Amino acid sequence: MAKKNPKQTSPSVATKASAILRNPKSTANEKSVAASDLAQARPHTKKGKK
């Protein structure tokens, strides 16, 4: 059984990583790091009606 990683990317870093991924001028290396950051971010959940 795999352990859960308690370390997660903060919302502010996830926002910046998202901006890097959407920027067409970002390098492949920048996009790789940004994607790794987002993979470790908390999942976004909608609050309210289900």
C-alpha cells in the first residue's frame, strides 16, 4: 500500500504553475516543472450543490 504524500503544492504556486502551462512562450523545461507542481496540488472541489 502506497503512502500518501503529505507535502502538497500551495494554491498560490499552483496558480503560477497554471499560468506557465497556458503561456505559449514557456519553455519545455518550465512546463515540465509546472506540471509536476500541479500534479502535487490539492484537487479542486466545487462547494455547494451536488
